Amino acid sequence: MTSLRLYSEALFRGNLHAKEETIVERMLADQNKSFLRFLTCGSVDDGKSTLIGRLLFESQRIYEDQLVTLESDSRRFGTTGDEIDYALLVDGLDDERQQGITIDVAYRFFTTSVRAFMVADTPGHEQYTRNMATGASNSDVAILLIDARKGVLPQTKRHAVICSLLGIRHIVLAVNKIDLVGYDRAIFDQIVADFSSFASQLSFASIMPIPISARYGDNVVTPSDNISWYQGVTLLRYLETIDIKSHHEAAPFRMAVQWVNRPNLDFRGYSGTVASGAVTVGDKIAVAESGRASTVKSLVTFDGNLDQARAGEAVTITLTDEVDIARGDVLCPPDDRPSVADQFSAHLLWMSEDALLPGRQYLLRVGMRLVPATITSIKHKLDIERFEHLAATQLSMNEIAVCNLSTASPIAFDAYKDNPETGGFILIDRFTNATVAVGMIDFALRRATNIHQQHTTVDQEARARIKSQKPCVLWFTGLSGSGKSSISDVVEKRLHARGYHTYGLDGDNVRHGLNRDLGFTDADRVENVRRIGEVSRLFVDAGLIVLCSFISPFEAERRMIRERMKEDEFIEIFVDTPIEECMRRDPKGLYAKAQRGEIKNFTGFDSPYETPSAPELHLRTTGKSAEELADEVLGYLRMKSIAI
Amino acid sequence: MLSEHLKRLEAESIYIIREVAAEFRNPVMLYSIGKDSGVMLHLAMKAFYPSKPPFPLLHVDTTWKFRDMITFRDNLAASLGLELIVHVNQEGIDRGINPFDSGSSLHTRVMKTEGLKQALDKYGFDAAFGGARRDEEKSRAKERIFSFRGANHGWDPKNQRPELWRLYNTRVHQNESIRVFPLSNWTELDIWLYTLAENIPIVPLYLAAERPVVRRGESLIMVDDERMRLNDGERPVMKKVRFRSLGCYPLSGAVKSDADTVEAVVQEMMTTRTSERQGRLIDTDEAASMERKKREGYF
């Protein structure tokens, strides 16, 4: 064994491999076998987990102690009587074992003498479709199981469509439980015919039908004596031999910068994984988004510099020029660039229980880039069973649609069908941070290509866009002690918690500074409100949501401020509390002072309050808490799509 | 040279490790001194070269680790020039928690799970790397590479974020965090072959040697120091043993073995018929106990 000192020296020298060939070197060479990622999918109870359990068992990836556990689990949870329930090898969650179903995708590994495999076991229930899509995104081949007794089910079709959308090209149609239909060839042929006619509309390169029994092992690893009419390969043999080379291997060089590597002033490298194609020292490259160009100076790795890096390799690229490059930028050949646009068309699979609403803003992640994005329109959704296009105004969980999207800034991408690495994206909910959709980009919208160059002026819209919000003023008006500040406070806290940029203006922070020269005469009150209005207007221009809590007793000034703003930007909220109640609360002791004659011109006492004639929101506060009233305000903002 | 398979795994892990450094405010790498941690740390050294990993290492010390592990840990961190944070749950020590009187599951919960949560809160880490692999255990096979944890560090298996392609959702709110498993798709054999091919040093306990052990049920427990409680008349006997996984010494079962080189361990691995978790006493409590521990905040 290496000593620590030798290890750290070798680490820093970068020569870890100065070693003679040993028996283990030959074992390592044995590992040069190819690697296949596949998933099992299909409707619930079609036997996916059982099939994987069987594959693991037959390829001897089950250890003795696991087998002992399996036997005891089979007695406790099993659904196969006295026999071993192979599904329990993969269904590992408490709920799964108790309900006898698969909920989440599980990844398992096994190796034969020919290939190493990673298998994603995915759930069949419709409500867990997103977990099935997850498995499909990480697979080269899909085994679609069908219960021979039930034939092609809606969920079979749904999974086939998702596999096709995600670009899986090879499908095994595993007609399972063939033992339960007496190994009947006619049933098998009928299922294959049904599926083939459906799948002709999808984009699979090959479909391989195999009759199997996962429970008894027929045609899984060894050919079945019970199915003499089937002369084809077993499932495992198929998985060992299927050629998964794809047309993507010819895709041009792409690498999204993942991390800027700057150990010291003399080294500046761009770390990332080559997404597609290859890059060679001396190659000219461009930054897709900015168009800036340079030449590859070196390809640095811990194990020494490379002459060339190919798809899948993690490297650090240095360039001959000082170019401004940041995380997210896509490096590409100058003469073969990806699209750069802020509007595009895509297929979307919605994965959230909250419906997709066009116009609502999400975060879009493509490559290393994260940008705010909006679905501008749903062109149509897909009726999977009939393969029809349906009109839609929103999208529910597990629905698939073709949509137009718009991003806050231009992004670099390729069509998913040309390059899955640069054409796939996810959408993230800005408030819950949940992953709510998976998308495959089809093409850039032509109108987008001309737009982004004009986006250089920094105006209110641009400022609001990077804050991802719609700026406005919430103007709380009402008597002293009516509860304006308390309600405004709660509203501001909730908005802030949801990621909105706010600013609260009230007597405390305005009277002591900006308006310290003003008193409480009617004229000063008017000037006070005018200045606050102007400050609010500037803040709205800066892209903020401004919360103003002022008695602002006169209709005229409130109207003046309203007219200084764009429509919809001024939201007047009348905090309506009877004066008796305000006097009872009297939080600052002001009514008491007014009654003693210590304050002059006190609104509602010896100065009038003009009730708003048409406020956007009229809060009747009697019997309600500040929280309940804040809910009313937030409800209004939600209705107006200002804040969610 | 590395096989194509190991190269693929290596590149995938480096991608994941870089992603965390780029996306999180304050990440940390859990370093448990085991073979998986060794590989993970090695990959981190590679990922940022010529920079050093831009995060510290954290070891949650239960105070019952093998003495060889602690020596190894301190020497390795020093020779690589990395910051190492060692956290002990002092509250647990004060309460007298230990593997003998408290039992394995309470000891693990207080000294490991609680200790880990304390350390993550104390330093405000928003992402923590762990060396867990999907092939270790059934509930692990269901875990994401980026595993979201709520404000109390708990894992909600029914509410995991879908993980499409390599597009990881790294968004967390204040007080929430992510556990990241760069070795998710490695198998135990991959770890050993990589350790061998890359000459990664390991704690000597992984290799067979004559060691003083006592038999407890099905397990051979090594008497690592004077705190080991011996039964009446019980005397440690010298046996040639090694460990397939390392933890608290009173809770780690040794296996009889002659594999005293990494090469021999790999050969043994290729013919073995039991899983490495068999030696870990903490897993035997009941089915799905790992899931329960993870819900409580275990790695």
C-alpha cells in the first residue's frame, strides 16, 4: 500500500499510474466492457420490479445475506405466496413494501461477462410519471413491460410516448406473465400488432418483442422450453448485444462552462464536461452567447494535459486570449454554433400538482444556465391515447404539450433531437424550488433572433425583469391607528419571503429625513404626500414593489399620485376602521393628546378624512387580524398576477 | 490506466463535485475516513486541479472510531493541505452515550446523526457531500444524487425532486440544504478497482492482519482499546481479519481474511458472497432501518 507521503507527492506530481501490470490490471482491462443504461417501464403490476429482481438474481448480484433478508421479506410482504418475491429486492421504501408498488425510481447495477448495466426501475402509476421520465432521461434503451393478460394499456402508451419524446431509440416490448396465458402465441402476436400500430407514430429506431415470465425466468436469461414458438434472443442477450451508437456522436463540439478555475493570477481555466463532439489544442472556439472567439491553448486535467478531449470527459480549458467567460457560457466551434435566442418552441412534460399557467414566471435550467422564463402560450396538448392535438389554457400534472417559451435573457441551445445535452431543460418553481417540468427544445422562434440585440437600454421593464416582478405601489390609506402599518408590515414580510424586492415607506422613515422640514398644516400635508408619491414613482421605476402607509386624507393627492403612474401600478388600499375603534386602540397615544388639545389638525378630529371613492381594495378591519387582512391584499395581488 | 468504465464514473463524479462548488454558498465534504471517502476526496482533488477543492472536510467523530482511522485522517488532511473540521457531539458525551450502554441505534442517532446536524447548523453549510452509493442498500438505490433536505435535515422519500439528465436543481431556501452523493453510481467493486488503479491510500484496517478480536453473535469485534467491555472470562484472541467497512469499532464486524494487499482484496471481492453491510451492526435492527435513519437526517 502507498504511504500517505508518497500519495500526496504523486498527487501533486500527477503520476499515479507508474505501476507494472498485475493480475488486477487484467481485471481492470476486463472492465473495458461497454456500458448500457436501460429502464423498465409500463403499467402498474406488469412486473417491472420482479423482472429486475430476476436479472439481479440471475446475474448473481445478490449476496447471501441479502438472499436471507429476501426470504424473510417475501414471507412478510411478498405477493407470491411461498415463493420468493424478487420485486422486494428493488422496492426499498417502507411505503413501497407495504403497498406492494414502486413509487420512486431505483437505480441498480449488474455486470455480465459482456457488458456493465445500470438499470432504472421506474413506477407504473400515473401519479408517479415524473419519476418514470427521470429514469428515461438517463437511459439508452427501454424495456416496456406488458401484462399478457391485459394487453396494451393507456399507461403503456403514455410511457412509450415519454420514451420517444426523451429520445430513447430502442424499445424492448417485454410481454410478461406469458405463463398465465398458457404461453399462447396468438395473444403475444396480437399484443405486438396492437403496439406496433400505435408506435408507428413514434420515433423508435427499433422495437424488439420478447415473450417472458419474470417470475419463472422464461426468456429472461435462459431460453424457455415453454415457448418453443419463439426463436429469438433472450432479454439479457438482447441487452448485451444491442448497438446503442447514436447519431449524436457526430454532434459538433459543445461545452458549457461549469466553474471558472483561478488558483492564482497566472492561471485562468474554464472547467466543464465536454457535452458533445471533441476539442483539440489549437482549435478556434467561440462563446455562443457573446460571439467572442479565441483559441484553445491547453486542455488541463489532473492526470496531465490532453491533446484532445471528447464527449463525456471532464477537463479545464485554457485559452490564448483574455476573454470574459463565466459559468453558463457555451463554448462551440465558430463555424458551427448553437442557436442563441430568448424565444423558442418546446415539448413540455408537466410534473407538478400545481397547474402550469401561461404568463407565470419559472426558472429555466439548460446546460449550466439558469434564467427566468415564461410559457407564453400552450400551442396544444397531446391526447396520448388517440394521439390528437387538443387546445389548452393550462396544463395539469403528467400532461404533455407543445409550448412557446420566452426567457429573460437569450440562451444558447440546440434542438433536443440533434443534441440532448444542449436541448433538454427543466423548469423550477421560483417559490417552492420544486422541479415542475421537463422540456425538450424543438426550435428557436424567428421573431426572437432580432429582439435580444435591442435589449440594451436599461429601462423600468429591464430592471423589473431581472427582479422577475411587476413593480407597483400599494398605497394604504386610513385614519391614524386604523392598522395600515401593521397590515403593510405583514404583506411586506410575506412578499419578501417569496423573493420579491420591496420597500416600505411610512411616517417614521420619511418624516425624519426627506420631509423633516414639513409640519402638519394642510399645505404641508399635501406637500408631504406629493414627495412620497414622487419617491414611490422612482422606486417603481427601479422595479420595486413599494408599500406606503400614510393617512393621506385627501382624495386629490391620492389621485395626483395615481395619475403620475402607469395604469395598474397604483393600488389604493382603504384601511377602513371606525374612528371609535381607532381611538380605543390609539397605539401612539395621539387621540388622547388631540382630545387634550395638545395636537392640532388631527385627522378625524379637527381635520377631515376624505373616504376613497373607488379604492382597488377596501379592507373592513373590524373583527379581523392583520394577518387575515394581509391575506386579502395578497389575494388581490395574486388575482392581478403581481405576486404569487 | 483506468478502464473505460472507471473513467466514465470518474468524469461523472467530477462533474457533480464541480457543480456543487459552483452553485452553493458554503459546501462541505463529509469525510468518514473510509474507502469511499478516500475515493471521493481523490476525485475532489482532481476536479479542481490546479486549484484545491474550495471547501473544507468535515468529520463527525463519535469518539469510538478505530485509533488507526484518526491517525490516518489527520495525516491525510495535513499532507494534502486541506482544512479539516472535526465535530464531536459534546452533549452526547455529557449524557454518557456510548455503544455499550446506549445500544447501537441510540449511539448512532446521537453521536452520528445528531452530531452531523449540529455541525451542519453550526457552520451553516448549505451543501454536504457524502460518499454513499446506490448499490449499498435498497433505500439508497432510491436516493437522488442531489438529495434535498428540509430545515430539520430530514429526508422525505416521497417528495424527491425529479433528476432529469444531468440538470440538477440546486435551489434551496434559507436553512434548507442538499446532500450530494457523487459516488451514487459506483459499486463496491468499482471503488476497490479505482483505489487500486489510482494508488489511493486506505486505512490499514481494510487489509488483513493479526488483530485481537472477540466473538459477539455472528460478528468478530476488534478490541481496539481498553474501553471495550469484555464479558466474564472473555479473552481477546488473535485472528487474521480485515474490515469491509469501518465505523465505530465496537459496532464494526471483521471478516476472516488473508487479503493483505489491495490486489488481494479485489480478488476476494470478486468471489465474495456477502454484502459489505453485513459487517455493520447498525443496519440489522429491522428492515428499512436505513430509510428511517435518513428521514431523521442520517447521511
